[in-house]
Amino acid sequence: MIRIALQSLFFERGKLLAAVAGVAFAANLVLVQAGLFFGFQRASTAVITRVGGDLWVMARGTALVDFADPLAPGVGDLVRAQPCVERARAVIFSWASIRKPSGGIDNVQLIAAEARPGGALPWALATGLPSDLRGPMRVAVDAADLARLELPASAIGAPIELQDRTVHVGAVTRGIRSFTVVPYLFAEPHEARRILGLADGQATFWALDLARPGCAPAVRASLERHPDLAIRDRAEFEAMTSRYWVIGSGAGATLAFAAMLGFIVGLVVVGQTLYSLTESRSRELATLKAMGASGRELAAFVLWQAGFLALVGGAIGLGCAYGLKLLVLTIGLTVVLDGTVIGAGLGAIVVMCALASLASVRRIHKLEAAKVFK
Amino acid sequence: MIFASGVGMTYGKAALATRVLHDVSIAIPRGQLALLTGPSGSGKTTLISILAGLIRPTAGSVDVCGHRLTSLTEAENARVRRDHVGFVFQADNLFPALTAVANVAEVLRLRGLPRKAAGPVARAALARVGLADRLEHRPGELSGGQRQRVAVARALASRPSLLIGDEITSALDGATALEIMQLVRAFVTGDTAAVIVTHDHRLERFADRIIRLEDGRIVSDTSQEPS
Ligand SMILES: Nc1ncnc2c1ncn2[C@@H]1O[C@H](COP(=O)(O)OP(=O)(O)OP(=O)(O)O)[C@@H](O)[C@H]1O
Ligand SMILES: [Mg+2]
């Protein structure tokens, strides 16, 4: 039956092309939208992920990394005194305002953290070295934000009016952009405190590295007795942050809507094609039924075609998605095409093709062998 | 081969019921080529559909090759058709995308032949109907008579015991019709039988027996020596 199915499909070149295009379109849209969704999630939580740690300590009521009050100066000592806390690392994550050379003002986010080994901030430098930020009042700016902040293309050493102080560009990062596209400026913790007017040892968050992950609940319970503190699992805090931005902004819904649109368009195109192929071969299929073919054998006519379309259309869609991924990277958007996204996206395409074949399979089951004599 | 007893068929229900066959009983032994004739609407197609197990009569019983079709399930009926019955229709009903040999071979596959065996058997069947040089042609590249030969080859390749045909020559010109009928005649030997519906009197000389149906009743049933 595979031969009858595929040769019949190939025999009608126009229908074949339409259906392959439909599946490829749907696969591409589903993959790219899902990839953008995860890209947005990653962008919104990139700093948390990079800083790492098992638990994050924050001011009570904090809902996401971008909006948090600084903690009191004593909190660092408090958390370090907990049993099982191997290290407590300060994280400074604060809004700051910039006055641009033209006189206009803009908001930026100033970020600094005591790095874990191999987790230095910022993580992708276009120009300069991490050590270039150690000088006094040095910050790193992303290459993509230079124009917006009215900085020259070779920005190293250029002055920036940040929080009414003059700082200088010590390094330029590449592709480190927030979900909101508000510029991220990176500094050493010591410099960040000076710029923001924080006391020594003060921080917005404390990232805790535990001696054993198993003691997280105990540490959490103990610190949460403090009326001003909230403790979150790092993954939990990432999820809260990305939910706030990606879902809360409506971006998630927009992406899901576009993906669904692709799914529906693909479903209709493939469903139409399979049905018209079945309909135009119904006499021959009824003949096979008269000759004793079972309903299941006949349904294979549709299922092989659907499977072929899913495979070829899915592969083309995946190829296009890779192309688009590279294309949108040039405008600073990340499309994540990892195993999960590809698996889920192509899974959706298989489901789509299966749904698209339902009507045809039902048509085949209703074929009456006796009709071949008419 | 076929043993039908008291077969009645009524289409529709209650006020819309139309009685199409009345108490038809026939026995067709092995080795017989029977022609079924009669005016349009007399129930010929209905009768052979019942004999082939494609539809279930509303009365009576049908036995084919030792199977009582009227007491088998749909699936069991399909099994009997698959193992014992070949079909030829007015139209060739070939898959236009498949070559002649693939059209024959795929039906052999559905009838349980392994892929390796199906090809050679299909080629031999096509050679027997005189199409050895048209194996790789698609239906669109064959004449009407050649297509019908492919249909005959497809029906006979699996060596069924019984061939059922309905108006198998009515789309063909006279000479071609006779050629097709010769193929059917050659198929019927001591072990096999065929029931062919036709309006064409010129085909009668091939038959061992001519059964005439009118208004759902057998009105004449004559045996003869084919010439
Ligand atoms: N599925 C059906 N439902 C209702 N009535 C039917 C059905 N099939 C056939 N009939 C009726 O049964 C009668 C016999 O039909 P049948 O097709 O068996 O005749 P036939 O002898 O083959 O005629 P023809 O020579 O024109 O092919 C006709 O009156 C027809 O209208
Ligand atoms: Mg008829």
C-alpha cells in the first residue's frame, strides 16, 4: 500500500507541492514561534542563569529580577552565617538613569555580581577583557546599544553620565540584551555600589551556593523567618521572571497565536490535499475493498501520504527555521532551536498531519465495495 | 462453486422498500462460464454482488467455495473475496499513478503475496493477457482494451477460483470485447468458474450457460456447448 499511496501522491504534482508547502509553512512557523518564546525566556532570565547559585535571597514581595529593592547592609552577614551556605555572592541589579551627550535622558539597568568560578559577568565581550572593568568607574555596554546611548563606535574610554556621575566604557559586550531592550550596563560590584550610592556589602540579591542541595529547604525556612526577606529557588525565580515578561507582556500569547495560525493553515491545506487525493481515488480504493482489502489496509493509503508529508514538510520547515534563526540573530533576536523545541515542534506537525488525515480515513472506512459495480 | 438458495433482496425499508430479487436459487459448478443477462433494472448487478459477498441478501443463503457467506461477518466475507474471488468491472479501476505491472502486483500484495514474488507473478499474468511489452506503461498510456486486459490480469493473477464480472466489455469495441471474453474463457477450467453479466449477445457463444433475469426472477436458464 505504501507504493500505491506515495506514487498516487507523486502523480499529482500540484497537490503534492501545495501540501508540502503547507506542512513546511506550519512547521517553520511553529518552530520559530516556539524558538522565539524560549529565546525571550532566556533573555529575560539570562543574568540569573549566568550568576547561578542554589537559592536567591531578596526583599520580601519581589516578583522578578528587574524590580527589587536593595537589601539592608547586614543581610550579607546574616546569610553567610547560615549552616550549609558555602558561599553568598552579592548581586546588584538596579535601574539607573543616563544623561546622553545630546541632553536627553534614558534608563538603563546596572548589573554587577560576585561571580562563581567560570561565571564572570558580562559573559560575551566584543572588545576588552573582564579585567578592564576593575578600573574605577568602568562599565561595559552592549555593542547594539552604542547608538542608542549616543556612544561612538569605538566606545572604549568614552564617558557616560550615569546617575549624575561620570563613568567610562571599559568593555563592549556582544549580544547581551534584555527582554525589554533596556540597555544592560555591567560593572564590578564595588563600582556599582559607588555609582548607585549603596553601602559597602549592600546588594539587591544574594545568590547562595549550598554545600549540599539537600539542605535548601532548611536554609530557606530559616531565612524566611526574617520579616524583610524572601528566598527563592533559582529555577523558581527564573520562572517567575520569565513569566512576568514573556507571559505578562502578551508576547507569549502573540507567539502562541502565530504558531496556532501556522498549525491551522497547515491543517487545512494538508487535510484538503489528503481528502481530495482520497476522493479522486475512491473508485480504485473501493475496488481494492471489493477484492478483500481491510479497512486498515486502505487507511494506510492516507496514513503513508500523511507520514510522508509530515517528514518532508517538517524537514523543510526545520531548514527554513534555521535560516530564519540566523537572519533574526542579526537584529538581536534569539530563536532557540534545541532538542526540546525541535521535538515539540515536529511533534506538533505529526499531530497536525494525523488530524488532517482523519476526514480521509473516515471517508475510506465508509467506502462501499458494492459501489464499484455502479 | 456457488450455491445460492432462495435469495431475496429488498432495498430500503417500509414504504420505500423495493423488492429487487425474488427467491432466486442457482448452483454454478466448477468449470462453468455462466452469462447473466436480462433487461436493465432486472437485478443482475444486485445478484452478482450478493454472489460475491459484497452485499448481504435480505433472504436466502449463499455458499461460495464452501463458505456460507450469508452467515459470515463483514471481515470474514472480505477474507473469502480476497482468497477466492476475482473481479472485473465495466471501468478498469486501475490506479493511474501505477504502471500496469504495479497495479497487478499491489493487489497480489494485498492478497498476501510477498513483495519478491508479486513482481514476477504480475509480469507473468500480464504476459498471459498479451501485454508483455506494456508492463511499465501507466493506464493513461494504454488503450481502453489494453487497460481492461490489465484489469483482467489483476483479477486473475492470484488464481482465484471464481471470477465475477459486470459489463466487462461494454466500454469496448466489438473485436476487443471478444478478445477480453476469450481471456475469461481461457481462465475457466475444471477448477474454476465465472459469472459474467452482459447485454452483448455476441458473447453468448463463449458461455456454458446463459441465465436470464427479469424483474428479479430467473426466467430462463439454458446450458450449451461453447463454440
Ligand atoms: N443501492 C440501491 N438502493 C436502492 N435500490 C437499488 C440499489 N441498487 C439497485 N437498486 C434497484 O434495484 C434494481 C435492480 O438494480 P440492478 O443494478 O441490480 O439492475 P441491473 O440488472 O444490473 O441493471 P443494469 O442492466 O441497468 O445495470 C433497480 O430497480 C435499482 O433501482
Ligand atoms: Mg447492472
